[in-house]
Amino acid sequence: MEQGSLALSVMNTFVVRLWTERSATESRWRGRIEHVQSRESAAFSDVDGMLSFMGRFVEIHQGKEM
């Protein structure tokens, strides 16, 4: 097999936790994400925050069909 034809498979697994924080006047979504392989984690309060964290480990193509 030629060296150039080898494809490396990299697995990235994320655990995402979502919950709602409620006050007398509003409720907001909160979340925490963990990259399982590195055990790094981060809190986020919107989808952009979650995707930003994931983007550190994988290439994310927003708005493009894969």
C-alpha cells in the first residue's frame, strides 16, 4: 500500500449537557461540553460558544453541505 493512500481516522467524542436557568422574569439555556479524549471542558451560553470549543478539536464547516 502506498504511503499517500493511507487515511487516518481520528475520533472526537463530545458530551454536551444542557439545562435551563430560571429567574422570576426569564429563563436562559446554559450548557457544558467535554471533549472525551482530552478531558477538557468548557461552559457555554449559546451555540456559538459550543461550536467554538468543538472547533479547537475538529474542523467545522458551517453553512456547507458535507
